[in-house]
Amino acid sequence: MLSVNLGWRDVAFADPLERALGVPAVVDHNVRAMALAEARYGDTGGADPLLYVYVRTGVGAGLVIGGQPFRSGAHGVTELGHLRVVERGRPCACGASGCLETVAAEPYLAERARALLGRDSQDPLADLAEAAHGGDGRAAAVLEELVDRLTTGLASAVNLLNPALILLGGAFRTAPEPVFDLVRDALRARAFPVLRDAVQVRRATLGPDAGVVGSAAVALDRLFYDA
Ligand SMILES: [Zn+2]
């Protein structure tokens, strides 16, 4: 398997787990597992296809179609964070530059919040949104730039994959509602007309254990239901 954030390539991750635990192990992408958890157990109204976007250290995505996680090729569609959204942008861990996650993930938001607010922030997205709501024009500009870049990536996903629902998780799961209004408005302006009317954008419905729930669903599918 490959993990850009951990710097791993071609690591047979299930093998040492099976040796250590003495039981069969299956490995899947963390965000794809979260997406499956939302599709199976979340409050999504059965929306299909479902695109789940997770913003933390990076920006990942999982797509569930007809109740099954979409796994194309080696890495599926999980690397939304490596869509190029900035020309001549910052270098990214993947080797390219200007990737979405260099300007939308939490490390970048923490850096911008620290420069703006003069302190470390536990929740930079919420703090930036609160400052913007309180009339801080610089915070509003940072937020606007973030939404612009995020929705540039999301619009590509909408145009190519036509999801019925996009759930934003991770840092966005607890973001103030006005942030979602900004995302919806910006996405409408960027996505293909027919599709933008059909797609909803909401916050993730499951809590921080979505990955654990999704992993259990992946293991059940593989080991018991042979999906
Ligand atoms: Zn990248």
C-alpha cells in the first residue's frame, strides 16, 4: 500500500497486523472507510452516489455507489487533495505542487490562523470563521480563499462523479454553518449547471469514530459477506 503522509510506498501493511493479532486483517483507505460508514449508518437519506471529503492533515475523499465503496485501480478516487488548484503553488508531499491539500488542510489553516490571530489555534477553521463573523476582514479573506480552492476541487469531483450528496468531515464536521453556506454558494458558481442543482453539501453526520465504524463494515464485507 501507499501512504503519502507517512512516506510509505509498497508496504504490505496487513501482513504484520495478521502476525501480531493472529486473525485475518483487511486494509483500506481511512477516508473510504469513513465514506462507507456514512453510506451505511449515517443520516444521509440514502443519497447515492455519496462523496465523503475528509479535511485534516490532508484532504481525502471516498465515493460510495450503490452502497459499495468505489475502488478503482490501486488508489480509487481518494486523492482529491492532490488535484492542482494553485498554479506555481507550494510543494506537496506527493511530489507535485499547488495541490488542494497544501492550501485547504489543517496545517495550512493553523498557519494562517496563527499569523492572523497571533496564537496557536486548536480549531483554526472555527476560529477563522468566528473572527470573520466578528468583522475581521483579513479572516474573511482567508476563509474566502479557502472556500474558493476547496470548491475548485469539489467542482471537478461533481462534474466527473455526479454525487447526490457531498459530506464534509474532519475539520468541517464542527465548522459553523455560515462556512457551509459559503461552500454551497461557491460550488454552485463552479459546478456544471445540471449537476450543481442535484448535489447537496452537508456536514458529516457521524462522529470521530466514523473511520472505526467504516473499517468494521469493510472487514464484515470482506470476511463474512464476500463483497
Ligand atoms: Zn499533492
